[in-house]
Amino acid sequence: MKFSVFQLSRKGGREKNEDRMGYSYTKEACLFVVADGMGGHPEGEVAAQLALQTVSLDFQRLARPKLEDPAEFLENALLSAHHNILKYAIANQMEDPPRTTLVASVVQDGNIWWVHCGDSRLYLVRSGKVLARTRDHSYMELRGSGVTSINPDRFNRNVLFTCLGSPSRPFFDVAGPTEMHRSDRIMLCSDGLWSSVSETVIARELANKSVSRAIPDLIDAALRKAGATSDNVTAVAMEWEMPGAERFESDEPVSDTLPPPLEPDAGGKAEPRPDAPAA
């Protein structure tokens, strides 16, 4: 299994960065995660970090060297993250629990699976086109999907109707398996990126550049367009390479102040557990 990966986060115009990102891998499976702590609730960065740590640690514990059922793993890991956030709130006597979105994906056996809750997105790009992307759990996306049981005109249509850390059980979607082709790109990102950069531009940049070039360029474009009011902008992306292909080594990923939950090296690159062979 060979792939290239790059991750980057920028604070934008916010007081602090509540986004978290990370990846982990064994010789037969890899995991990618982005969580976006929600403003308007306390300690969004804590909720995002707890979600990232929970999913990553579950992967390290169960991928030996691969997962028995990636779809089941993603569902269980998401719910475990939700419960850990609620436990944190109870332990700290918080009336309003911290909350976060989550998108996570697993690549294994030449296929990809993903799960998401909220509006952090996954894009799968092939030959310059978006083959698949997650649908946001927002009232705006409900209208676009034709759902009529909820009237989005009664609400701010950009508001999410689900997240991790809310009192009710989170709503989430699991997708896959989808077969990966050589040179496919996947990108997981927070809404600070996709809200400012069009899907056409995302597909073009990912298709025409290495991930170590495309991600910084996309994040810079998002920050320029949003200006001083920019949200946090975070992305982790992977280029899939078939067995036997020459491996592309990306530059070190960069993070403002966001060490991943796994042990980072000096550049902020998330490393696998000591017994996990490099991809």
C-alpha cells in the first residue's frame, strides 16, 4: 500500500483554532480525520481533540494490521467520540457540552470508506472530477436533497442539525466501499475551506498538483477570499498509489498549533504507533 499525504491548518481571522486533523496508518490500512469544534458552545477545540484522539486510538488498537469491518469501525468510533465528549462535559460539570463536527475515512484493501457528522467534508477526486463528496448535515443541504419533513425556511439554513456532543444521539452517514484507482485524491476539510473555494477549483487543484502543493494553495485561496473574517481552514489529503508504483514523498505537513493525537515529529507529521510499519 503506497500513498502520499499532506495536512495543514490555519487559524484565519478567529481568536483561536478549534479545528483538529490527523492521520495514522499500518502497512495495510490508513485513517484520516478532520474535526471542527463548533463556535457558540464552550471549548470547541476540546471536543474536536477528543473526537480526533478517540477515532485515532481506536484505529491503532484495532488495525492489526487492518480492520475487520471498516464501516462498522467508523460508526463505532464516531459514537465513542460522541460519548467521550459527553463524559468530559459531565466530569467538568458543564451545562452546555462542547461540540464538534467529524469526518473520517479508512483506506484498506484498495477501497475507501468514510463517515461524517456535520459539515466537515470529504472529497474524492478522480481525473479532475469530484467522484463523491459528503452531504452536509445542514438545513441548506436538506432543502437541496428534497427532504420536506423539516422546513428550512424556519431556520438559518447554514445551521447544522446534528453534531458530536449534543444531548441527542448524533445523525451521521457511513459510505463505502468505493474502489480506489491510481492517482485518486481524497481530501477531508473543515467548512473554512469549502465555503470559500468552489468545488471546481478544489477538483482542479487536487487533480493537477501533488497534495503537498494543492493543499497549501487551496488554504491560501480560502483565506484570501474570506479575508479578515476567515474561519479556521484545515485539510488533510491523500494521493493513492497502486502497489509497485514509485512512492511520492511529500514535504512535511505544517500546523499552526495543532499537534495530532499521535506522537508528532518536529514538523507536526502524525506518525503511526511504534509497531506499525510505514506504508
